[in-house]
Amino acid sequence: QITLKESGPTLVKPTQTLTLTCTFSGFSLSTSGVGVGWIRQPPGKALEWLALIYWDDDKRYSPSLKSRLTITKDTSKNQVVLTMTNMDPVDTATYYCAHRGAIAGGYYGMDVWGQGTTVTVSS
Amino acid sequence: DIQLTQSPSFLSASAGDRVTITCRASQGISSYLAWYQQKPGKAPKLLIYAASTLQSGVPSRFSGSGSGTEFTLTISSLQPEDFATYYCQQLNSYSFTFGPGTKVDIK
């Protein structure tokens, strides 16, 4: 059974750097084709895709946020870390991590999601 | 950067109705499209991938079609548990954008 859980601060101040950790179980991020991504959702708004890291350390970022994001993995700890610099109140959102399996090659979606963690940006 | 639009943005329907949601991509994405269902306060759930392949465990009343730039999600007979917001996502390009969502509400 695949599970993912997000952790990190619930409150950050403007201009600070946010660090979120996704701790997962039930799969290995060293398995060919597997990836873990981050998605966020501001209150009452749509999902926004942020970043994804693959088993081979291939990294993908949202073009609009690329300069502020860094995604890394620690395969031995079963963790993926997302950092976002220069936080602003508009970054207030629920942040999700999700698993992307190797089924169907590049056609597959994000099939297992964490419960999400709410981050508020305020001074 | 590939953009997705969805129509309608809001849909009011009754149980038993057939519902169709459209997702359009700003450029061709072959069949690299997934659909998700999200209920309030919950994480999204993968319904369909590769534009038309039903994810394991998803009821057969859900179906997807399309390729290139236009895609549809159809619910053949809306059930009470289907009232939710639906998102499409493209997985063709370097970044995997989501559509703006379609909220399906009870008439």
C-alpha cells in the first residue's frame, strides 16, 4: 500500500523560505519510471502543479515558479523535499505531494496523494 | 507552456443525469491527459489517464475520450457521490499543468 505524508511549517513569514518534506512508504523512488510531485491549492482555488522528481533524479518545475523552487530526494529515507524561496501571502495554500507510477509510460497521472499540509504566509 | 481550459466551469445537474466536461489544450498533447475528482477538504483522486483509460477501482460510469487538443470526461449517470470538482491535467510537456476545474453541483 502506497502512502505519502507532507510535513513542514504551518506558518511562514513573507520573504522566508518554505521547506516541505514528503515522507512516503510502499514504493521505492529508485524504481524505474517512478516519480513524486508537489501540487498546491490556494483556498477556494484550483490545483497548481509545482514540481516533480523522477527515480533517475530528472526534475521538472512549473515555469512560472521555477526560479523559486528546488526539489530533491533522499531515497534512503524515502523522502522528497520541496523548497520555495521568497514566500508571499499569495503562496498561502494546501500543499500536496503525490506519487506517479511507472504504469503506461508517460501517460500515467498522479495516482496516490498525501492528505496535504496547509501553509499560511503572514507576518 | 501548455495551457488547459475547461468548460463549463460550473455545472448544475441531477442524480441520473449524463454529464460531459470538456478540456482543451493550447497545443496538441496526444493522449497525455488525466482526469481527477476532488471533494471538499480532500485530496484529488485519479479517475482516468491516457485520456481514456479508467484507473483501477473507478466506476465504469466514468469515461474519457479525445486526443490532440480536445478531451471530454463523461459521467453516464450521475450518482450522489459524484458531486465534486473535476480537473484535467496534461502530462505531455516538461511541466504538468492542471485545468481550472469544473464544479458539479446538485440541481
